[in-house]
Amino acid sequence: MARIVGIDLGTTNSLVAYMKDGKPCVIPGRSGRTMVPSVVAMTDNGLIVGDPAKEHLTRSPDRTVYSVKRFMGRGLADVQGELAYFPYSLTEKGGVIRIKLGEKTYSPPQVSAMILKELKQRAEAHLGESITKAVITVPAYFNDSQRQATKDAGLIAGLEVLRIINEPTAASLAYGLQEKTQGTIAVYDFGGGTFDISILKLKNGIFEVLATNGDTHLGGDDLDRRIADLLLHEIRAGHHVDLNAYPDHMQALRLEAERAKIHLSDNLKTQVAIELPDGTSRFSRELTRDQLEASVMDIIERTLAPCRMALKDAGLTPADIDEVVLVGGSTRMPFVRHRVQELFSKQPHWEINPDEVVALGAAVQADILSGGTTDMLLLDVTPLSLGIETMGGVMSSVIRRNTTIPASAKEMFTTYVDGQTGVDIHILQGERELAKDNRSLARFRLKVPPLPAGVPRIEVTFLIDANGILNVKASDMRTGQSQSVEVKPSYGLSDSEVERMIEDSFKFAQEDVTARKLIEARLEAGALITTTEKSLSEGSRLIAPDTLASIRAAVAALASAKDGNDPKAIRARMADLEQAAKPLSVAMIDDSLKRSLQGKKVTEVT
Ligand code: AMP
């Protein structure tokens, strides 16, 4: 099986990892750095990605794109709040955002694909083989269209995305938490520009997201800005110069602030030094860890309220959390770890590099998918059957419950009424026999040309991918016309609801089967009455009056049984009618044979 890599496609940085001798490891670039800044720049010499593109951020901001992840799968209306943060210009085409980069515009998946291509090439150079398959991580709160956009980015980059997995799940996999098989995990992800908290439930080796919360504009950058502001203030007071008027010095100031912050994670004090615009003087001061903590404390406290909310949403207290996992570069700060530990009263996991932990977990998942890790089973199954409503309000299952995903299945359907011009495809989820007792997922209509009942052939395909996204396609086999819809069947469905739906299917099994049998018998009886009456209108002259009378009596008996509630009685009257109508069909066949023979003679004579 071809190698599958794991990719963390991040807002600020992206990484690619693979499994080497049973251990996940991140692939470095030529410079030895493992992180590729998620930045794309259009230069006179073409597109560049990563570290060299980052250098263009201040030089040519109108031709440089960063944080594209914030726009994946979104429309312009969704991101109005974001626009204030970004210098680059956005438009919309067909509901999809377009980002201007130089003279051209690109969709967010196209820009993300440029970053993915860089990671793909990095992996190919390192491993000396072509890489075409990947697992990509996304935030747990990403909706279907954001996940789909991520898959599209993979496709554009020449990568088949075998699975999209949640970042907190990946981090938990990197720590091997799935081996515990049960438990509740809090994943605290504090990066450069975003903060996420996710509460996961692990049950039988499968992770489920119980709650997510966070702040999409809170991260290490805010800490840097706070330190830079402090220094700016002191420079203004001591040297009577406002660095705000000097963009290059401001940039240097921010970098120095970040350097000092990082240094103070491992040291108790550091020396800060800034060249001043006059070219001869310098500002310098000592900064201690205590001073840093005092000045950024309120920013770090802002991460705790979302944690408490997520716990509340999951119906849990800190004591219910079995494991805490730290993700993101900013969790290297001792004060952050300390506050997280206090909140959950638990020592968090931080042994694995917090910048790499998500990519490493993606590599673990990739290895599971490629069959490399056989002692860990991370199977996803459809908890409930998926199907469509057919005539009479009956559920017809297409993918049965407990099918391992990804899965696909096809069924052929037809029309019940002559001249029908469309078929309604109503997608259902559940175990009950009648459509009304199941969960309605989506509906759409496929147009068909008017034809006699039973003639159109409509193929309905269900395809549920590894991420649980269901695509239903209905195609008219005669015209080639098709229509499709995509839904996430697990959306808004709790464990207890799944259990209730399955229990109900047992509880009402007898009633349901009887109801279904009655509906089916009535439908077939209706169809038999219609065809018999059609035959009578064409062929009554061919049969004896008493045969005609007995057929009419059998039709009347069936019609009255059809109004009753006994499927057995309906079936018995159908058999009676078929018996009574036999002479009519025999007479009609004879008659048509005779006529075709006569027709033949005429042809021969002429
Ligand atoms: P990420 O988005 O996960 O790559 O995190 C990047 C953020 O982590 C940036 O704001 C960095 O300044 C910050 N960071 C990286 N290393 C450290 C460190 N040792 N101490 C504090 N913050 C750090």
C-alpha cells in the first residue's frame, strides 16, 4: 500500500509527518525547520510559499496571503468580522471567497493547495518517493463545507485525502490515548493567533467531540504585542521617539518581543535590545519572567472562560476530565501550563513538541489507515441505517446500520404513476419501517420525462466517506440527468438518540412490519386494479359475459379489501383477481397474436 502522510494544515504554520519504524516523525525542510509558515506570496518570479513568502508580508502585503484557513469553506458574509484583520482584498464568486494575489484571484482551497504542494514536495524529497495520499487535520468546530474545502485543497495539490480528522483527536492519538479505550480528554490549543478548547470522549477507541469553544483571535501574537507595547512606551518616555512612525523598527520590535517571550519560557530573565531610528543609540533593558507574566496575565486568563464554557456545554466539571493535552507553541509558557493545571487539577501532557503534536497524530491515523498499526482499531461505523422514502411512505434502506465507513451502495427505483414528471428523493436515517418514524436528513427532486409507470430507471447511489459525509445521487438512466445532495448524518445526533432510535426499532418491530406489509399490499393491489381495468377496457369484448362479471366482482372484492387493514386479506383477493382475470389475458394474447399474423400476411401480399 502506498505511503500515507499526516498533515497539519495550520492557520500560521503547517507540517507534514510520517510513520518511521513505528514512531511518528515530522519531516524537516532543507533548512532543518519542521514548520512551513502558512503564507503564500506572488513575486515577480512566481509563487513562493513558507519562510521566503513570510519575508514578503511587510514588503508587499498586497501580494502576500496568510491565515487563509480562516476563509476555507466560507462565504463573504460569514467572514465580515475577519475583514478588519486582513490587508488583502477579498471578493466572492458563486458563493466562494476569492483572494486577490497579484493580478489574479484564487479560492481559499487553491491557496491552501499551494501550501499542501510545498509539504508534498518536502515529503517526496525526504522519502524519495511520490506521495499521493494524506490525512489532513482540521479544527473540531469546522463544519461540512470547511472540511470539504480542505479536501478540495488536497485534491488540487494532487493528494487524495483519505481522512479529515479533528486536530484535538490527532493530538490525543499522538499521545497514544486511544489505547486507554475510555475516558474524557480536554485538549487546550493555544497557538500564534487562535485559541481552541475541545472536550473529547473516548469510547471503545473512538473519539467523539463533546464540546468546543475558544477565541479565533487570541494567541501568542497578542502576548508579543503586549510586550512590544510595553517597550514602545518605555522608548517613548526615555528616548522621546515614537517607533510607530518607523515600520521597519516596529517589525524589529515585535520580533524582539517574541524572542524575549520565548527565551523567558526556559530562563528567568533576558536582555532586550532595540536599535533606535537615529542609527547610533539603542534601547536596552532586562525583562524578567515575573514581569512578563504580570503584563500578559489577563490575556492568558481569557483562555480560561472558554474552557469553563466547554465543560459546561459537555455537562462536565473539571474533575470529570481524565487527561489534559497541550497543543500550540504558546503552551510552552510555564505560566500557561500552570493555569491549565490549576483549572483541571491535573498535570497536563506536554512531553511532545506542542507545535508538532497534531501533525504527529495525523501520521498515526495515516498509519492506522494504511494497515501499519494493526493493534489499534479506529473503525468508524454508521450507527443507523441510511435510506430513502419509497411509495406509500416506506423506508428503503440503502446502507445498513453498523456498516464500516467509507461505504457505498446503489439501488434502482422507478415511478408508480403514469406520466410522472419527477421523483422526490427523501433521505432518511433510522431503523423504523415507515419514513415518518425515521429522521429526515434531506430531500431533493429529480426531473424525469413523462413515461408509463415502472418504465423510468432511477439509480440512487449512497456514498458515505471516511469523514461521515454522505453524498446521495439520483440518476435517470435513460436521460443521464442527475441530481445530488451532501449531508452529515451524524450532525446533531447524540449517543442517547441513536440508542433510542435503535430501541424503538425493536419495540415497534411487530407493528412496523405489519404497517409496512399493509402499505405494500395496498400499493400492489392498486396497481393490479389499474392494470386489470385497463385490460378490461381493451379486451372485454373478447370474453364471455359471465367471465367478465366474475372479473368485475373480483375487482370490487379487492377494492374493498384494499380499504381494510388486513394485508393477508388483500393478498388473498389479489390472488382471486389474478385467477379470475386469466381468461381475459389469454384472450388478449390470442387476439394480438392473430392480429400480428394478419399484419404479416398483408406485408407478404404487398
Ligand atoms: P503555533 O501557532 O502553534 O505554531 O504557535 C506559535 C506561537 O507559539 C507563537 O506565538 C510563538 O511565539 C509561540 N511560542 C513558540 N515557542 C514558544 C515558547 N518557548 N514560549 C512561549 N511561546 C512560544
